[in-house]
Amino acid sequence: MDFNDAPEEAKFRSEARAFLEANLQPKSNDQERLQRRLKPAEYLKAAKDYQRKKAEAGFAGITWAKEQGGRGLPPIYSVIFNQEEGKFDAPSAPFSIGLGMCVHTVIAFSDEATKDRYVAKALRGEEIWCQLFSEPAAGSDVAAGKTKAVRDGDDWIINGQKVWTTGAQFSDFGILLTRTNPDVEKHKGLTMFIVDMKQKGVEVRPIHQASGGREFNEVYFTDVRVPDSWRLGDPGMGWNVALVTLMNERLAVGGSYGPDYKEIFDFAKGINSPSGDGTLIQDESFRQKLADWIVRAEGYKLAKFRTMTALSKGQTPGPESSIGKVINANQMMDIANTAIEAQDHYGIINDPDLAPLEGAFHQSYMFAPGLRIAGGTDEILKNIIAERVLGLPQDVRVDKGVAFKDLPSGR
Amino acid sequence: MNFDFSDDQKSLKDQARKFLADKSAIKVVRGVLDDEAKSYDEALWRGVAEMGWLGVAIPEEHGGLGLGRLELCVLAEEIGRAVAPIPFSSTVYFFAEALMLAGSDAQKAAVLPKVASGETIGCFALSEGPGAPTASSISAKFDGSTLTGVKIPVTDGDCATHAVVVAKDGGGVSLVLVDLNQPAVTRTTLKTLDPTRGHAKLEFKGAKAERLGAAGQGWDLAEQVLDRAAVLIAFEQVGGSQVCLEMATEYAKSRYAFSRPIGSFQAIKHKLADMYVSIEVARSNAYYGAWALSTEAAELPFAAAASRAAASDAYYRD
């Protein structure tokens, strides 16, 4: 039992470090704050530059096949690069969905000409991709989407609405899940397409989030024309295509997004305890909570080490990786809430010029509830653990053997 | 990164599981639980001694197998899984660890071979009353050759042949090694929450005893023993939690209500998924404890505390 890299892994890690040191600033709160205040266009430009350098240096598509411009390495190398990249202020967010999920799907379901057209450009950061699955009435039950695609000669005509689309405002292309046959069962009437996000009939409306950000969008499709050659998989096979995309999602949505126990530990050293006796860090009830956070955060970190060990031995980690988001999102909420409460009346202020950590706890407080929903709600993740890890039976299905158009949908 | 047990350690674990499934089957555990006169299962104790488990971490020169603490961790998980009704933790995690940590060469040579063979059953006597003990609260007293005072409760104190006792020694605290089979020692069996273990009050009235480790170092040594034992007990708890989850999952698949297996209801699924998450957190912390224990890392006190806190949460709260 040890925490050391195998020799080739250690060599790769030092190459990655050298690349990152040459191109990025080490992570610090000051830098993060600066980045938050970069104008979106400036941030996007920085992100595209960084992605191009990554591709040139061989750190984009680490696990992708060589013929796709990747490096053909086992998944452990991707984990190692992500660990090192996490220590720097890497503007990689705009690419996480496209490269983590969408382009994988394009590779799996396209012909050579389509792959040649899209994959390399995506890897070099020249084109950004988004994922158009969720709808107002299709969230956890994403196969209930109603956005319609109707065949018209060599094209399909698309009408409908998607929602919670991350990065749609700056994306060039998307993968779009549509209903092509409402007369068959829910899962059998779906078809997936590539869609050009800049074309006529595609309208992107940003969602102004409670946390202040504008990362998500509503996307409306009005008589949007897509050639049949942009179809991914056979008509009616869209759900199978979507499963390939979603399998990669929980690997893409991971990590830590806000102040963790380390931040609140430092914070608690400089603020009065609610008892008025000493600082918060001296308060026994706070210390108990802090210890619980440490045990769970470290436990999750160590669980990932076990996953890395499995990867390093060439094994495939299973759905047990679903535990990460259940732990992190809930803990983020709890930490943010405790930090804000400790500020007493002052805690209401989230102005970055006045609030501790420039309002990072407030940001987290408003963002964490959404994280408990994004990429699979707590409840869906627990169902996955129960059904796929523990082997419990599926819930009773009321949608089996019923045509989609005859299913009750509420509205 | 190699944050896992080796194939050899895993096969030791499989072997232990098979052995205990037979020798520590639920009727054996209940046999001890239901019989107030019986503090442990003697046949099982002889069995684990023959398997070499009592000496798995004891060096070969002292009659052990000379393997290591990682091997002990995998055994602990299986013993916890089987709720094996034997004084294993007291003898191996506390008593033998204290001897290996603080004993002189002569003490190790005299005591450890008998631990490995199963002849000696050890216990660790710290508590004297309600509340967490501290270095200054200890009142049992060692005068250089004899021990006087009361320890309550002492786990496996009813069946142990020897004890390591935390006692006042001059101005400080020392660890003291005592043979419990002498007239100056009185034992009283206690009624407790945990009938899988015997518990006793031990009264020492000028009992013959010898120092274990340097005079005045006893509190520091006791903390080190507690850290080591915490990791091992965390593994027992992880094993116990895991088997609870497996039993609950099986039951949820076979028990029907409202014409469906209750495990198809999300209310049940989510409870079991929460248990799974807690056990994964506990197991990962315990592995870290195992690493710290086996490498004698400076992180051991933290790793031991995190292991125990996470394992207790998994076993009891969820």
C-alpha cells in the first residue's frame, strides 16, 4: 500500500507539471477572484488559447485514440493530468461538457467524414460543444423530451425547447435529443442529431441564476433544419446514444466547486464565536462539525485513490463513483450555511468588496442546491447506487408498453 | 498509486471469511450471547490460534507469523463481519500491540509467544469511572512492584489471563503488566450493552506487577496503543457495517409489501444508498489508517481518529 505513481505515471506527471507551470498561474484565491471578474469574452479567449496549447502539447484527449488526435493512454493518465491541472488556475470550464461528453458521442456514432470535420477542431478548442438533453418537462426523466424532429426530404425540421444548457451562449455545435416518433414507447421514439448553434431558428436565452452566474440557458428551436447526415445513430435509437453521453457525465461533473473545510477552517480562526467567548474555531460545536466535514471530504478523496488504484491496474470503476456528488454538494451547502450564520447579521451581505472571501461562501450557498440537481439529482444518484451497485429491483414502471403520446405528462 | 491491499492479503481475507462462516456462524455467536456464564467461544479461540491469526503481526522470533499490520487489518474486517465472540481485539489490538510498542526484549520474549499460541488472553485496563479518563484522573497506583486500585469496565477482563494497566507511578503515569491469576486480583463480571464481549471490574490490592515501558511514559504510550487499536477496530466496524448492508439489501429484495419487493420503493433504496455512501467513506478512511499503521507514519493519530469516526458513523448512525 503506497501513494506513489508507477514509474511511467511519475514521468507523465512531471511532464504535465512542466507544461502547466509554463502556461498557467498556480491556484490562489486572488487569482480565482480575478478570473471571476474577467469579462466573459476575455475568459473565453483565454480558455481557447489554453485548450490549443494543451492540444499542441499532447494533453488534450489523453485517453482518446490516436486516430482522433488523442494520445491513446489509459484513464489513469487523464486522472493524473486533472490532479495536476487542479492545482492551477486553468480556464478549462468551457470545454468540459463538449470534450467530456458530446464529442465522445460524435466519435462513437459518426462516419469518418463527420469525425474528420469535428473532432480535431473540438480538441484544439476552435469549436465549442454543448449538450441539449434536458427540457422543462424532462429532467430526471430525460427520455420524456418533447422537442420534435420531423423528416423533410434529406433534412429534419426541429421545433421545441431545451433548458439548463450549459455554455449554449458560446457553443458552436450541440448534440440534440429529439422525439421523432411519438407513437411508440418513450425510449424507442428518440433520435440524436448534431445541430449548428449559430444557425437561423436557434435562440439562446441566458438564465440568470440565484448565485449571480449566467452559465445556463434556455434554447428554443423554431423550424431548424438539420441534414440527415448529421444524425447520430439510427432513427429511434436516440436513447442508446444518450446513454453513451451520460455515462461520461458523472466523470465530467466531479471535483470541488467552492469553499471546502480548509477555507472555513481559516475563516473560523478570525471570527467571534456565537457564544461571545473566543473565536469560532474554539467553539466545541463548530469543531465537531468541522471534524465531520474533514472525515467525509478526506474519505471521498481517499475513495478516489481507490478508484485510481483500480484504473492503474487496468480495471474499470463502476457506478460507485456516483457517491462523490452526493457527498460534495450536500457538504458545500452545509459549510456555506455555517460560514454565513457565523457572520450573524453581517452574513446577509454578499457584495464581494465587503463579504469575507469576497463572497465565496455566499456564491457557494446559492450554487450548491443546483449542484444537488445537475448531472443527476441526489435521488437519482441514490437510485443508481441502489439498483446498479446493490442490485435492488427497479421501481414499478407505468410507461412500459404505452405509446409516448398516450403517457400522462402533467402538462 | 497503490491504495489497496495486495493479492496475498486479499486471499488471506477470503480464507478468513470461509473459516469464520463455519466456525463463527450465527449460532456460535448466539451460543455466547445467550449463555451468561460463557464469556467467549473456546473452540473458536483455539481455531484462530491454530490459523496463526493471534500472532499475525508478532515477529517470528516471538512465535508469530511475522506478517504485518495490513494482514491484521484484513483479519479485523472479517472478525467484525462475523462478530466473532472471542477476546481478539483485547488480546491482539491492545495487549499485544502494547507489548510490542513498549515491552523490553525480556518481556516480549516471555509474553508474545504465549499470545501467539492462544495461551495468554490479554486485556487493556484504562477506564475507572464515568467520563473520558485523563492523565491526571488516573487513580490506580503502581509503587514499583505492586498495583492497587480499581479499573471498570475492562473489556474481556473476565476471561483475560493478563492485563496492561494504565496506572499512576510517582508523579506520572506508567503502563503496568499484571498477571490476573493471583489472589490480590478480584474480578466481578459486569452486565453491559454488548453481550458478545465479557466485561469486568478488576480490583487490585497490592497485586504483583511490572512496568511496561519507561516510568512516566504511560499516558503517551496509552495514546499510541489507542491509535493503533482505533484503526483495527475501525476495520471490524467496516466489516460489521458491510454485512448489515448486505443483509438489509437481501431482505429488501425478498420481503414483499403492497405486492412488490420493498427494495423497489425509493424510500428503502435511498436508506440503503445512504448506508453504502457512509460505508465507502468509512472504508476509505480505514484504508488510510491501515497505511499509516503499517508504515508507522506521523499521520497515524489523525488517520486513526478519522477511521474510527467514519466507521462509527457507518456502523451506528446509518
